[in-house]
Amino acid sequence: MDQTASRPTPQQLLARRRRARQSRRALILRRLGVLAAALAVPAIAAETAFEPEIPQAPASTVEPLGFETPGESFPGSAFYYLQDAPALAAPAFTPAGTATGTADLAQPAQPGIGPAAAALVAMGSGSDIVRAQECLATAIYYEAASESDAGQRAVAQVVLNRVAHSAWPDTVCGVVYQGSARRTGCQFTFTCDGSLARRPSRGGWERASRIARAALAGSVYDPVGLSTHYHTLAVHPYWAPSLSRTTVIGAHVFYRWPGAAGEPAAFTFRYGGGEPQPGRAAPAAIAQAQGPDPVALAQASSLSAVPDVSETSATGGNAAGVAPQPAPSAANRLPKAGAVRSEYANSGRWIERP
């Protein structure tokens, strides 16, 4: 038998040694993996066991402010929402050695808003409702086009408060255009200072019309209460010290009468239609009528001292009992060089006591 035939060749010996080294290396790697796993599991378990549990506060829904709502804002509108900021009351000062209970602490003054107005619903014929909506939307637009919805609703509520009050005409158009043809004494300056020559924007008019329709459908804006007067922050009319300030909304300060003229009993009229022509077509009895004197009515001590113009205004008479003044002529509409038409002479200026 040939002994050299069963002896492995050098190549076979080299391959066996290579396989043996690979087997030993694989065994070592498996043992190292088992050891690493044995060390890692307790460490992870310990880290998880000692992790503190931090309670999380429930998520709260943040309502956006008016000037943050798309379509409800305009440049600088954030200023007009400052009245919604919460008031911070300073701690009351207590002298040393004085015991003061919580009931004795001074409370912050609240605005004298008073009772809210009653709902007024437009009634009468279809033309009455259309005229009332047009007149109220015109007042809202030209008086508060740059205000928020709250500011426009406040202006609308003042107009309706006057409609319900015995001292003003009992129609929306009669209230808005009262005194519009007088040289001084128009109740809303836009009716006599030339503002109506400025055509309203489409979006602004649609918003004012929407608020007017809601107000004439019975919507009441409570924050102004029974306010019958207002002015912008840029002026200070002569009657302001005589009336009771109710609130500030946007760029307007609102007032109501402090005496009998401001009591709910003076707001007893129920709207029934009979709207006159709006705008420049308003009857002379309305366009020439003088409105109530705010200072005089502020001193009224009883309802008998408050005038009632609803009957005379409804029949077309002169509500104020004054002689009519000629309206500005429609001829020669273009002003001459260096001249200003008489109906525009007071444009942009606060009208003093009539």
C-alpha cells in the first residue's frame, strides 16, 4: 500500500488551518456578543427604572384675537382691541398695624354701561325695510368703515337707540339724516360734510350691510347699553362732560344721558316703518330739523321734560319747530378757483354747538 497517497498535501493542510482559525474567531465573537448583551440589559433596565415621570399639562385651545383672524383685520387694527385686555388691579395699600378684610379692599371702577337696549325689528312695507337697511348701512360705513365688527355694531346700536328714544325721529332714515341740510347741527357729520360724495368700497359696504341687516332683525349689542352719543378719540365735543361715559370701543367713546332722558322708560317706541327717502332726497322736515340739545336733556329730572318728537316727525311736520333754512343750491356744482362749496366748508372739522 502506498503511504504517500493518504498523506494530506500542503494545500489541504493550509485550508484546514484557515478553517480552524475562522471557527475560533467566530466562537470568540459569539461569546463577546453574549457578554455585551448580558451587560447592556441591566443597564437599560436601570436607566428606565430611575427615569422620572413628568406630568404634562393638558393642551389648551388658544382662540385668536380679532386682528389675527383673516378677513376681520386691517392695518393697525390691533390697537382697537386693547379694550379687551384684562385689567390688572394693583394691590391695595394698607397702613402698618391696620387690619383690613378682603371686603374693604377698593374695587376697580366699572364703566357705567347701564341696562341693555331692547331688540328692534324692522317692520312695515318692503320699501320701508330696504330704506332702513340702506340708511343704517350708510351710517355704519361712513362712521366706522375702518372699525372692527364690534365697533360697527356699536355705531348701529346707537342709531337704533335714537330711533327708540322719544327725543329723535321714529325712523332709521329720519335719525340718520336729521339736520343734514343745516349749516350746523347735523346729527351725523358725514351727512353734511361732503363725505357722501365718496363712493364706498364694495367689501366695506357689504360688511356694513350685513351688520345693518342683523341689527334690524333684532340683534342687540349689549356693551354700549342705552348709549345715544359717541365721538372719536381725536375730538372732545362740548357735550361730553355733561353725559355719562359708558365705554370705549375701537376709536369711539360712547355716552348716555345721566338723568331721566337716559332711563329705559324713555326708550319705549316700537318701530313700525314709515321710512322717508334716504340721502339728499330726505324731506325738508327732517333735513332742516334741529336735534335735541344733549346738555339740556342731561339736566332733565323727569320724563315730562324729555321732548316727544315721534308724532310730529311721523306726520311730516318740523320736529324741532324751527324755520326751514334754504338748502344749498344744486347749480354751479364746480367750485371756482380758491373757493370751497358751502356744503363742504365744514368737511373734516368737528361741528360746534349749533
